[in-house]
Amino acid sequence: GLDYVETVASGGQARRYKIHLPPGYATSRAYPVVLAFHGSGMSMDSMRGLTLMDLVADRNGFIVVYPEGAG
């Protein structure tokens, strides 16, 4: 799959999030999206490593978004 890190402005802050696209991703097709929120003291990268959700997304053809928490 492909991974991207993007930023969005929220509450006056720049907030990062990581997007994982499954292999064979095509813009001409609709995909389910799963938002993987991490807990306190974690990061988007630790959530990604803990859950291995990228592998599940690759097998089942969905997009995963890992938002980075604030504070």
C-alpha cells in the first residue's frame, strides 16, 4: 500500500494525520475508511504499529487514517 502524511488546520493548530491506501488503490473506485484513534500517551505511529491495521486494510481493501492527537 501507499502511505501519506497530511496536515489540516483545526482550532488554530496544524494537525497531522497519516493515510494508508491499500495496494491497487484507484481514484475511480469508492473505498471504506477506518479512523484509527490512539489513546493518551500514544502517537499515530505507535497506534499504527500496535494495531497492524495496515495489513488488515491491505487484505480487505479499505483506507486507514491515523490522526495525531494533541496534548
